[in-house]
Amino acid sequence: MFIYKLKITGNTKLPDHFFEDMDLYLNLLNRGKQVINEEWQYEPIKNGIQLNLYCPEKDSLNDKYLSAYGRDLKKKIENDFNVLFKPEYAGIDPEIPSTPIPSVSNFYILGSRDWSPDFRPKVSQKLENTIKTEEK
């Protein structure tokens, strides 16, 4: 997971409806799986505010992944409140270390859409019991 500091600069006196619009924008990012966190903590900085965003990929905040509605909302916020969005890469989340993926594994995870894990053994047992009774 990658951490970005989204710096919103240009205006130090932001009205309450700025945060309502930002909440809509950030929820769009969350629903689009561009950011993981569901809570937003704004921190004051020189000439604006910033917030930490946790992203699944390093380029998650790229505008090309935004929906048309998300792009329009971002432009609206920037124009209406005279602010500029600037995401800055902060690093990898230290609480979630990267997991090495082995090139060779001794284990296999099998799945099927037709059988549930609880149901399949019962069917197998019934078939085995049927075969055993037919053989006698």
C-alpha cells in the first residue's frame, strides 16, 4: 500500500461546503478503489491543507483512472475554491510489509464455482456410500 500526501494549496480560508465537496470527491476515489482509507484527516500546512491517502497502486491517484464525474468534480473544486491539488508520494505503509511471492510453491489453492467447500465432501461421501452398497 502506498501513502500519498494530497496537498491542497492556494486558499487558506476554506468554507464548510469545500469539505462537503471534498468528501464527495474522496468518496468517489474510495468507491473507485483508488484510495483505501475511508476517513479523512485534514492537516493545516502553509498556504492550504493536506491529507494522507492510502493507495493500492503507486499511480492510483492519476487522473486517467478517475471517472468523468470525478474529473469534473475535481475541476469544480479547484475552480470554485481557487485551490490546486498536488499529490506527493510519501512512501510505503510501514504497517503492511510487502509480501514476497514465491516463484515455486508446494501448495495449490483450488476453487470452483459449482461446489461450496462444506457441500463437496458430503457429496463425495454419499457417492462412496452408494458405490459401497452397490458392490455388496
